[in-house]
Amino acid sequence: MNFLYSKARVLNRGNPPDSFLVALVDWAKNAPMELFAPNPEPLDIYTYVKPILGPWTSVEYRRGVMMEVMRVHAGFESSWNWNEGVDHTNQTSMSHITGQETGIFQVSFDSTYLAQGVMKTFASVFGIDTPETFIPEMKSNHKLALDYYAHLIRFNVQWAGPIKRHEIDPWLSRKSSDELRVLSI
């Protein structure tokens, strides 16, 4: 795969590695299309990025948008490090295993309680229904980490500071979104 626009720098985190971008595109090729379909949830990721990457022209276009958000947010949270661990500056994270951030998107097990526990079912189905199983799987099972994240941000982004505060906005790119979408077809 040839990446041009999706290799763009994100803040002071550098440029995404090809290995991450390949994993992202491969994931999107087989991801369920319902992840990209319109959703009535007001805290859906598409609500947050519509001023930058909208309007939505198709479900396929929304797939590119999802990948672009994943590209930029992973840079913000971990500099695209699948094995990123807990934020040692966050006292809440350090005192409760359920709140310990993990992996490329720095999600924590307590995210399974968001949106009336909608992610609890996902966690149960995929065997990540305890912090002790969730934490290592978010680091080692890249497809699962991408799936979990994509499902989660369809229901709630309030846990994701850089999204909620619109810090990722200047780094989102329509050209990158289009490039990722084309590569995922």
C-alpha cells in the first residue's frame, strides 16, 4: 500500500507508521458496514467531526472518516504504540485497575460501562469482560482493539479528551480520509 496523505504528522507525535496504517486499512476492509452507517446517538463520533470532515455522502465515505479519526486519535493517545500502558500521571487510573488506560487508543475497562453498558455485551462476547483480560488484549489483539474502539466511539466520545475537546480537529484531513477509504475498497 502506498500512503501519502495518511502519513501526515499529528501534533508533536510524529508520523503514523506504515504498520499501523496497513492494519487499519485491513481492518476496515472487513469491518461491519453498520459501524459506518448513520446512528441516532448524539454522542457519536460523526457528530464531533462533521464540521471538519462532513457532510456525509455515503457509508463508504463515513468508513474513510472513521479511519481518519482512528489515525489521528491513536497518534494523540499513544504515538501509534499498540503496547502503550497506563497514564502514570492520572491518579484515578493508578488507583483503580478498571480505569487503567491501555493500548493504542488508551481505552480503559471502565469504558464498558458507558452508554448504558452497551460495550459490556461486546466485552463479554470477545472474552474481555474483566480488566485482567481487557488490558492485555487491547495491546496484543490489534483487530479487537480497532473493533472495540470503533464500536465505542459510535456511542460515546466523552471518555476521549482529545476528541471531546476538539484537539484532534486541526490534524484531521479530508485527503487522508479519502486515501484511506480508497485503499480499503
